[in-house]
Amino acid sequence: RTIFLKDYKKPPFLIDETVLHFDLSEQGATVKSRLSIRRNPDADTAPQDLYLDGVDLELAAIAIDGVELSGSGYELIAEGLRVIDVADNFLLECETRIKPHENTCLEGLYKSSSMFCTQCEAEGFRRITYYLDRPDVMSRFTTTIVADKNLYPILLSNGNQVERGDLDADRHFVTWEDPFRKPCYLFALVAGDLLNIDDEYTTMSGRKVALRMFVEPQNKDKCSHALNSLKASMKWDEEVYGREYDLDIFMIVAVDDFNMGAMENKGLNIFNSSCVLAKPDTATDATYQRIEAIVAHEYFHNWSGNRVTCRDWFQLSLKEGFTVFRDAEFSADMNSRTVKRIEDVNLLRTAQFAEDAGPMSHPVRPASFIEISNFYTLTIYEKGAEVVGMIYRLLGAELFRKGSDLYFERHDGQAVTTDDFVQAMQDASGKDLTQFKRWYDLAGTPVIAVDYEYDQDGQTFTLKLSQSCPSTAGDVVEKPFHIPFSFALLDNNGCNIPLIQDDDAVFANAPTELVLDFVKTEQIFTFQHIEKRPIPSLLRGFSAPVRIKNTYSRDELLFLMSNETDGFNRWDAGQKLAVEIIREVAESYAQGAELTVDQRLIEAYRGLLVSESIDKALLSKMLLLPTESYLIELSETANVDAIHHARNFVRDTVAKALKSELLKCYQDNLEAETAYSADFRSIAKRSLKNIALGLLLSIGDAEALTLAETQFATAENMTDESASLIALVNSDFIAPREAALETFYAKWKADPQVVEQWLSIQCGSVKSGSLEAVKRLMSHEAFDIKNPNKVRSVIGAFCNQNIVSFHNANGQGYAFLADNVIKLNKLNPQIASRLVTPLTRWKKFDEQRQALMQAQLKRILDEENLSKDVYEVVSKSIK
Ligand code: ARG
Ligand code: ZN
């Protein structure tokens, strides 16, 4: 059944108070609810009956105003309960029984190792008790938890603890009260034998907030990074958005079994262990940075999500797009802004553009869905963040802040829409955003064509931009988008030239960078007093989520690689050059011709490596070739083998030519460290050193083998240890590779986060991740199909990273994925539906592969009892 945005109706009933009582045991949980319900005076309809959502619940008792309901007073229906003929105001009491220990979908209340925990977003609360499970019903929650004292000494829920005590020799209870009204998707409960690591934060108005992180005892030394990130986030949100925390306590819990990264439940954030636990010897730099970003993301949701929430799930990007924008700005402020932008754009262009060109393409505000869990997508999150970022670039920092202040003030305590967000931005800034709203409603990635002309005699530079947007239906969206197009002109020394658009502009005050309002299908911008032929700097900082065709010659790209004044564009010039050259090699490979690499690429890399002035963080990104996934995304029809071989050939040719520079780069960045630090400068050094090591090992350099083995044996942090392992795994030194994998597992088998890395390194590599090897790993003691992180590390890594193996023309990779999707459809539909993505990209490949992929999709669709999650993705993906 498809749900449509146009069918939205205000809730006919409201729940003012929600009083919950949980009795937890190994056999199951009993949940008693007392809901103070009244008719919504603003409702669109006034039905006689009350419909409540409920899934997989056993109803034990139901009463209205203290009177038990007879069988004629209510009716159990599919996924819910109908209470017949209700009054305008009443107290509804329900008792339901649930089985957390049998819950493998990890929605609602479930067990993860020895603890109970919850995940209610989007529609998990209905698996706990009958309720109006929709975000525009906001209620005050009081929660009592009863459980065994020894097994579950810690009992947590949202808000403040108001009472606790013993019931008998074995059982105790705790009561929590959340003073803020909230939708039930923000409800959380945790029970377990956990340790707490405590910290404290004083808010800008001088209130003391207790910060408390709960983990299983073995993880008590993995909390400090998350707590430091939390304090930095709290401070940043005060300084940049004027937002202060609002409860006396903020809690974080780490759980091993979790479908996503983390969840922003009010006052009680629950995290996937892999996104919150870290210490230097077990977590890589990338993990440190991911934790900082996710802790910030969940914390920022307290305002952008919790205080102001979504009216309905079509508005999901209201909180997710805005919060991703906020966490990206935070990470940019804490680290290298340019590198953060490069990473985000890379993800967007590789994965979101692919999603938007595929069968699940949808607007930032979708118009319909079958299963909302399928819409926690790159489009909602990443493109949604770009849309907010475009508003930021159109308004400028100051007006944007005025807009966010107005938004929070106007809508505090409400459940609102993306339109309300844009309206607040418009009202506060005075900037007309009517046309801009199209970004929310239309799917697809706009394409910009750039044309320019320099007139020596008139000393003018004319820029002609045109835009179009192919929709997935094959037609072209007629109306243009409002695109902030960041622009500059560079002279031949690489300096920005003043931009004068009309003659009465004062020359001295002319800007050297402009955000052009590109609002028409075709638009011309003219710049005057340009004395020499300039080189244009286009879409600086990737100011809009669009495709832009390369208009530069190779020599211009080389110039830009060392002279662009915009860091992102400087990196992108290198990417464009590498893409062109790899494509040229792939062409030769496909034709069986001799392979050669344009010497200019090698010289460009040499120039970067010997440069004294280049920022190391930027350099570490510039030395990475575009990924196979990105090269596939750029192709009309991707020749997987040719791309793989061409990319490796280019990589190896560069590495051979620059061997001595790479060795020097390794040595220069080796320096003995005092203590591990995850600041971005230290990260850049380690990254440079390890990129050099990887390149040298890929060409089978014997000296590099010794360096890698030494680094592997003596590394004092996981970044260096895993980087040397990855370098060995991707090399042709078979015995050292196998030995390292074995040593690594023996050393780390007790640590799930490290074991996950060990699995994904192998499965993601063409050298160690043959399909047979991957299947063997699935019967290894380290694998558990019920644990989403393990599934992602093995099946996910194989299908998304180990691309030539997955796309083997024999089709076995596709069958393997389908087998596992079918298995997981029963256990965990959300994970199954995410895992299937690579098969839905069939359009990108040759006819034989298309047929093989389609056949597997059909096989999945033929399964009985397909979950809504898998059904939606697979049915939309079939020709
Ligand atoms: N709101 C969470 C976050 O962005 C993600 C929750 C995802 N839940 C789901 N059922 N897909 O931090
Ligand atoms: Zn979020």
C-alpha cells in the first residue's frame, strides 16, 4: 500500500499524557500504557472510532476510564486496533505483551547482547504498544521500568529520573519523566548491566548538565572521544546557532546490534557501538572523525528534530537535511573545511547521484512511499543538506542565522514541514525563495552546461550558463531551479580578478568571488574591465548539487591543480584530469590496444609530492584517484573490468614513476609520535604516509614490503596498523598478506569493532575477497547474520567495494547477494532492503549483466512473505 503526501490529514485525536510501565524479563515484556486522549479541535475529520497503530503485539487488557472493554468495544485489525465509538475525552489503558528476545528486526524493543534497548524511528513504537504512531502527535511521557536488579541494574528512559526503589529481593524499578512533549519516535528505553562514564557541561546561561555515557564494562576505556565530541558540539551549537541544551542530563548508550548509526531520542541517544566507541589502538582516524560527526549530528537533533519536529515522514529531510548541514559545518570548523567538503561531495556525487538516476529516485520531499524506512536515503540526508547549504550560500551567514532563529522561535514545540523552514528563511532574510522550493519537490540531478567567451577589445568576459534536469522517467524537467553558482575569474598567476558586472560599480570594492543567482534555463553574466584572458573558476566549493560538464583542457586542469584559489576546485581539477586519463586507458584496454598514461598526470603528482607549500590535508586527498564506483557512476554503460584494470594501471604507472618521491613522502611523515592525536594535521600526516605505503606495495616494491611489515608489527594506533594490513592485503605478496590477516585476527578477535574492520578489509579487496573466501567468512565464528555491522562488513563490503568480484560476468556475485537478501528479508527487512541496492543499479551495466541482475531481482520478488521494505525497492527496480 502506497502512502501519499497529498492525503495528509491532521490527527483526529491527541494524546496529552502517556504513562508507560514496562515489566522486563527473559520470557518477554509486559507493557502497560495509560493514554490521556482527547479529540483534536483542529482536526480535518471527526470519526466515531479511534484507530491506534500496533504491530506484533499481544493485547492482554484494554479499558476506557477504568472500565474494561468488552469484545464489542474494540476490534483488532491489520497493524492496529480500532476502539469503537469513543468520547471526546477519555483515559485509555492497554496491557500488551511483546517478545524482545525474539525481535530480530531491531525495531521497537529488542535485546542486544545482554541488554534491552529500543529503536522507534520511524514507526517502531507501534511494536511496543498501541499508539498514534505519527510524529504530529506529541505527548508528555512518564516511564517506569521494572526488571531484575542483578541482570539490569541500569534502567533508563527519556528525561529526568524521578523515582527508584526495590520491589522485592530480586526486582527493582526506576521512573523517568520527560518534561518536553515529543512524538513517540523519540521514545527510548535501555536496561542492562552497564557502566557509566561521567562528564559535565556548563551551558552558556550557566546551567550544569550531567553528561553520562553508558557502555558494557569492557568498553569503559572507549568513551572519552565521544564525550569530548559531545562537549565540543554543545559549545558549537551555542556559539553558531544560539542553541542551548534543555535538560539536566544528557545520556549516550552504545549497543552492538543497531540498524543505523545512531538515534537522537530525547535526552537518551542510542548509538551503534561502531559509531561511538574508540580508543587509539582500536579505532582508525576515519572512525574518530565519524564519531565526532555522528555525536554532533545526534546532539544537534535536540533542536533540529526534537524541539522542532516533522509533521509527517514526507518531511523527514526537514530534520535530517538541516542536521546533516549543521554537523558538516561543525566538522568543517573542527577540522579542515576543504577536506570535509571534498569528502561530502565525493559521497554525494558517487552515491546520491547514482540513487537519483536509479529506480528509487525521489525528491528531498517525497510525494509517496510504501515503507518509510526505505527513505532514510542519501537524497533525504545528503542532498537535503545541500539544499539547506544552498539557502546558506544565497542568504549569507548572517541572514541564515536570522532565519534559523526565526524558525526555532516560531516553531518550538511544533511538528512542521520543509515549507515552514523555507518560509522562515524567506521571512527573516527578505530573499524570495519561491522558485528555490522546487529543489524539495523534484527528483533528479540538474545538469549545467557552461560556455564562456573573452573579448579582448571590449575587455569583457561573458559567462553563459544553461541548465536542464533529466528526470528518471526519461523526460526533462521544464522549469529551471534557483541555483547559487559560486564564481571567480583567475589571472595567469592564479589570483582572483575583481568582478565588475556593471559600470557604475565602484572598482575598488568589486568582489573577487560571487554567488550568482542562476534562475533561468539559460542565463548570461557579463564582467567588465578584464584586461587579460582569464580562466574561470566555476561552481566554487561545489555550491550546488549539480553535474557540470568539464570545459577545461588538460593543460588548464594542470594549471588549476596548482593554482585554483578554491581548495575544493583545486582538488576537483585533479579528479577531472585523472578521470579523463583513466577513461582513455580503459578505452584502450577494451580495444585490446597498448596502454599508456599521459605523462602530464605523472608530472602533476610529482609536483604535488615535492611541493613545499601545499597543505598536507589537501594533498592527502589529491593523491587519491577517483574510485571505481565514481568512474562507474560517470559512465553511460560501465565496463567494470576495463575501469578496474585502467585505474590499477594508472595507479601503478604513477607509483613506479614516483617511487623515490613516495618513499620520501613515507619517511617524511613517519616521525615518531608522542601520543596519538586525532587532530586533522596529525590525521593528514598519517594519511599521506599510508597512501605512499599503499602505492608502493601495489607495485610489489620489496623495500616497501619491509616497511609495511615493520609498521604492521610495531604500529601504536589502529590507523597505522590497519593501513599496513590493507596495503598487504591489496598486494601480491601472498604469504605476508595471509600471515598478517591471521595475526590481526588472533590479536583482536575479542573486539567486535576491530573484527568488523578485519572482515571488511578482506571482503572489500579483490585480492583476498573472492566469492569463495567471502562465503567461507560467513561460516567463521566472527560472523553473525543477525548483527547488522557484520552483514555490512562482509556482504556489504563485497558488493559495494569489491566491484569486479561482485560483478563477475558469471553472475555468481548477484546470486549470492540475492540469497542473502532473501534470508535477511525474514530476519531484518530494513537491512535486507538496504543490502539489495547494488542489484538495483543494473541500468549501468552491459546487457548480459543487466539480464543476470534482473533475474536475481525477479527471484527475490517471487519470494513469499516479502517485507514491505524489500518489496518496495525490488518492485520499483524491475523493468
Ligand atoms: N534519526 C536517526 C539519525 O539520523 C536515524 C534513524 C533511522 N531509523 C530508521 N528506522 N531508518 O540520526
Ligand atoms: Zn539524523
